[in-house]
Amino acid sequence: MKRSHAYLLLVAAAWSVFVWVSFVVIQLHSADPSDRTLGFRVVHFTLAGISILFAVAVARVGWIHLRGRRTRLGRPLPSQDLTRTGS
């Protein structure tokens, strides 16, 4: 994956979190509580939660590729070991 693709994943994840958090805050602070039904809020808050979880997963993939696919210990993954030969 190219670095630009990893950055695109991070930006898309950040945008998704921004949009859904903004939506939830606006809904929670709306002046007229009867403006939306309970069902509307439950469905959209559930969608917001799921979308934020997807955004976290997408950001993780982007971050891993941006950091060079290193493990938690900082060692390269076996598929990246350049000292191995193909034989």
C-alpha cells in the first residue's frame, strides 16, 4: 500500500468520526426534544456507534501501513524479513 493510500484511510476515518460525533452532539443538544422520535435517535445513535467502530478499524489499517507494518515489539513481520531467501 502506498503512503498516500494510508493517509487517505486516516483522513477518511477522521472525517467519519467528526461527522458522526457532530451529529450525536447536535441531536443531544437540540432545542426541541420532540423534534425527533425516540426510534430515530436510537437507530441513528446505533449507526453512529457502528460507523465510529468502522472508522477506528480503517484508521488502524492506515496507521499500520503508515508505520511500516511493524509488530507491537517493533520488529518487522516475517513477510517483511529481507534476510530470508525465496528458496
